[in-house]
Amino acid sequence: MKSKKKLILHLSVLGISFTLLMVSIFYLNVGNLNNNGVNGDNKISSNPIFIDGDGPNDWVWAVSQSWCNGSGTWGDPYTIENLNIDGRGAEVCIRIRDSVDFFLIRNCNLFNSSRAGIALTNVHLGRVFNNIISDNSPGILLENCEGNTILGNNIFDNDIGINISYCNYDNITQNFIFNNMVGINASYSNSTVIHGNSINNNGYAIWQFHNNDIIIYNNSLSYSTWIGIVITRSHLSQILENIISYNTEYGVILSVSTQNLFTKNNFTENGINAIDDGSNNQWDHINIGNYWSDYLGVDVDDDGIGDTPYNITGSAGSQDNYPIWDDGPG
């Protein structure tokens, strides 16, 4: 077998090291919270919940109810957990608005809402952890939010799994998102991190519209009925180390989008692996590009990089100048 260079993706690409470090610390804090229940066990049925940080049913009211405890601090967030909530085909299962306190929604089963399983509006510092969210439209809705974490949830059979609009600095990590029309829909949002998720068997895995500086990192985006990632009128995003495979029509489509970076992704057996109809998008960085299952070149010098560029379909005329490639024993 050929000797290949070890291919390392430098997290310093466009300054993301610090961002990912801070995100990791935030996730570890969530994981260290005392977990008193497991999905499916000891659920208590509840009516839909509405918490209004500026209204009579605020967090002071909420902690007076049997389904909420905590003090709203980082170490002791307001906590809603172990509930079974039927949205009755119309209501939001859990709705929170105008909140700047730390809170946690954990180990709940939220279903059958035509509005949302969880709806967060003008909310900061929320954590949604280890819930089952199904048969809603969407599963989780974030509007005008900042600094929230969506971690470790099972989100399926919704129209949209997670819908984000006009949000900043939110984190979506390690969720299982499947059998939705759209896995994640993000619009008019900035500096969101989508990391380590399994977003498979949806109509579209990720649909991104009018966003800036989104990091889509180390996800599985596969077996979509139509497209893995749609990026429209979005700029300065980084799509790194994802598996983008077996999507029926396209792996990635870019339109009216500029200065987005793709590197160390695995594009395998999509209808068309990628179409770039934007401008100034970058398909390699520091001598490392992406793996393309339909690459027709060779690697004569045995360095793990194809000797000729991979041409990206589309009006931009883009190329991956350093396609990752191993053409077998020398």
C-alpha cells in the first residue's frame, strides 16, 4: 500500500479554533449536569407549557409549578424535565419567550404540534438536551435567539427538524435528525455552529438562506431524498469534514453565495456531488481539498492528493485543486 501523507485539518482555518474551543466548554457543562432520567422512562404527562419572561407566567411562576425547578443560574438552571406533552395538533408543546436566564429542557417527549415541539423566541442561554421531538412543524423553532445549545436530541417525523431564523451564536450538536422534510433550516442567522450531528434520511439535510459565518463541521448528511446542503445568498460559511453521501439529486448546491469554504468533506455517490453557481467559493485550503467519489484523476506521486484538479459543476467554474485521492497500491 502506498505511503500517504497524514492529512490534518488545521482548526486555525479562518480563525475557528477559539470558537470551537468555547463551544466545547459549553457542551461539557451541559453533559456534566445531573441527569435524573432517561428518555422513555418515568415520564409525567403535562399540558402544553408557555413561559413568558416579561409576563405573569414568568420563571418565578414556572418554579411554583410541579414541572419546573432550579434558580436560573449556570450551575442550577431552571429545569423542565421528564415530561410527556401532546401538542393536541395545534399548540406548542413548550413555548418560551423573552428569557435571559439559564434554563434546561431535558428528557421530554414532545409531539403532535402543528406549530412547534419547542418554540424559543427572543431567548438567550437555553439548553435543549436529550429529548424526543416528533410529529411537529417544526420540531424546534428558534426566532431572534442567541447563545442557545441544542444537544443530543432525537428529532424525527417533523416538517422541519430544527428551524432557526434571525439568530446568532447558537450551537446544534450531536443530534439525530431524520425523516423530516428538512433536517435543519437556517435563515438570516450568523455564527451558528452545526457540529457532529447525524442528519440522514430527510428530504433536505440542511437548507441555508441569507446567513453569514455558519460552521457546518463533522456531520453526516446522507440519504436525502433530494439534496444534502442548499446554500443560497449566504457568505463566509465553513463546511468542514462532513460526510455528504448518497443524496439522490445533489450533495451540495450553492447559488448567489460567496466566500464559502469547503475542505476535507467526503462526497460519495450523490446524484451530482456539488454545483457552484455562486462566486469566489473555495474548495480547498492549505493544499487539502475534499474526497470526490467520481474523481477521474490519479496520484502518481503518492502524496494522497490527486495530481489534477476536480472540476465543480456550475457557472462559477470552481475547482478543487487538491482533491483527496488514493488510487491504490503503487
